[in-house]
Amino acid sequence: MTDKFKTFVDNYQKSSAYKTPLGFGIAKVDIGEKSKKTLCATYPILNWTNENLGSYAVFMNAITPSAQIISNENECVYGIDEDFIYKSLELYTPFLNEAIQNKMIHKNIQVVLELKKALDENRLRDKNGEFLFRFAVIYKDTKCESVETAYLKLLALSLGKAKLRSLILDGIFGLLQNVAWSGNKPYELEWLRENEIALKMRGIYPHIDFVDKFPRYLMQVIPQYDNIRILDTAKTRFGAYLGTGGYTQMPGASYVNFNAGALGACMNEGRISSSVIIGEGTDIGGGASILGVLSGGNSAPISIGKNCLLGVNSSTGISLGDGCIVDGGIAVLAGTIFEISETEAKKIAQINPDFSIHPNNLYKGKELSGKNGVHFRQESTSGKMIAFRSARKIELNDALH
């Protein structure tokens, strides 16, 4: 039977209808009462870059053409109906017994088995006849045209299946509606306004946790490693990436935006803005802020190297190499002038071959961007900004990570 399934997959991949997917999955969606548009798409399984192409063949052969929501050369979204479920189960026949006996294997089959339960309980559509489960595919990394594919990309970033800053996210704010989130359920603001009196008089007005276009990270993602700690769910946006373990995010001024995050063990008590990437072993002090690219005129995404220390309430607007220190309370920006003595400049040049020594000992912040082993400080007596070769080794507390 497995040989028959392999032959089916091989034949489909050789057919003229076949298009290689970048990513695909089946989502449970929330539909707006007023707009009838998708407010949120939750994927239990993400298939990305050549993962589970057998399941892709199954789903593409199970779709019902009349259930098409969007389809073009870049992406497609189909509603899931009864025919899709039965056709998928038929094609999955060689693996069904294994999947039923062990819920930890054949994850895409597990999704279809849950769809069968939804069918039996009449939960495939809402009261308006809208599909509540949808199959979505991304073929090309272009501007997203649906909420379903936008959520696919955000999930790929949060799971680390797509590298930070590697995907086109243009237009995502226009696709996602600003909604009120109560637990994992989004409510249209207009619908809440229209029904406010009835909801409150009947005692069923929902507890609103926050209002945003994006859900929170933990509403969509289970941390992949047991030693990732997030002490305040409000502080991490869906689409952030929290590395390969050992990440600790403290409450207070800490925050991680979408398409940003840490590549490994990291202590974060500050703000990691959109498109900022933090290297392993770095400590971001309380209230420290790193400039993002969403607003304010900054167009160059910032990367912070390994084993850096960003002091309390500091501001960093340039990239840092490995082993850098920004003292607390100072701003290291592209236009900030730093004085570096000739002796210290030579030390910095030893580990940064592309570093040019200036006769006047003055350097703009942008000239120090990405350089390794630089310590930034404000001289307490004169107030002038200085920099020198860092002599301090930054190490995280092993007991915390």
C-alpha cells in the first residue's frame, strides 16, 4: 500500500498541474460577523520548504474547485468541505491505522482526522455558510494576498523554518484587521460597538485582553524548547523568533516585535524592535531599546552580535559585532560622534580588518556599525561620547538559561 502511495505522489509531481510549494497547511479560521472576512488563521501544522510533499499531493488532489477562495501563481486558499476530508482519508489509507494508534506521528493525517470530527459535529461552516477550515499554499515569496498566507509566513518565522528578515511581509498590515482579542478569539471592533448594550446587559461582554492586528506569540506557538521563558505573554508578538533554547524574557519594559528575535540563549529585559536580530549570549538590559524599521525613518535592519551587553535604558541605532558593550543610559546612533584614542583604535583594528583609523580620533556611529569588541561610553566628567576596545567578557548566568 505504501508503494501505491509513493507512486501516486511521484505521478502527481511529474504532472503538468504540479507546482512546488514554499509552504502549506490547513488552518482553523475566525470569520468576522460584520465583514465576513478572515480575522485570524491558526495552523496546527506548518509544512515548509520540501516538508511533507506527500501530504501536499494529497491535499491538492482532494480540493474542491468550487471551494476556491483565491488562486493564482503566488498562492491559493480553498475552503475545506466533506469531499476534501473523505478524499484525503482515502489517499492516506496506508497510514491511517498508524496515525490513529499514535497521535505523535503523521501530523497532517492527525489534522484530517480532526476535520472528520468537525464534519461529524457539523462544524465545517459557520452560521453564514463560510468555511471555518481552509487549505492554504504559498508558491512564491511575494506580497501576501490573503490573511491565511500572511499567517503562514508569520508562523514560519516564529518556528524558525524561515530565517528572520528572509520573507516579504509588505502589505501585511493592510491585510490584517485591527481587532479586540479575548483569549484566542478575535472580535471586530465595529461588531462590539453595535452589540455593546446587549452584551453588557446580558453579562456576556467578552474580557478584552488587547487590541491589535497581530495575536501574541503564545497564542499561536508552543515554545520549541523547554528552557525558553516568557514571563509576560503580552511582550512577544506573533512572528517573533526566540532561538534554539535558553531564551529568557523578563517582564517590564521587555518586548519582541514580529520578524525579530534572538538566535540563541539570550537575556532580554529591553525592546527588540521589528527586524532586529540578536546574537546568542547577548544580554539586553532593562529598558534598553534597539531601533526597528517600521517607523521613524530607520531603513537599515539592525543586528546585534554574540555576547554583547546593552546597558539599562540604552538606545542602539547601529548594528553591533560580537562582544560589544553599550553603557547604560546612552544613545549609540548612526550620527553620534565618538572619540577613540589612537591606542584604542589600533586595538579595535586588530580584530576588525576593515576598520579605518582616523587621525582626528573622531568617528560617527555608522562607521562603527557591525564592528566587534567595541565598548561605548559617555565620559562622566566632560560628557563626551567615547569608545574603546572592550576588555570585558559577557557571560549569561547558566542557572537562568
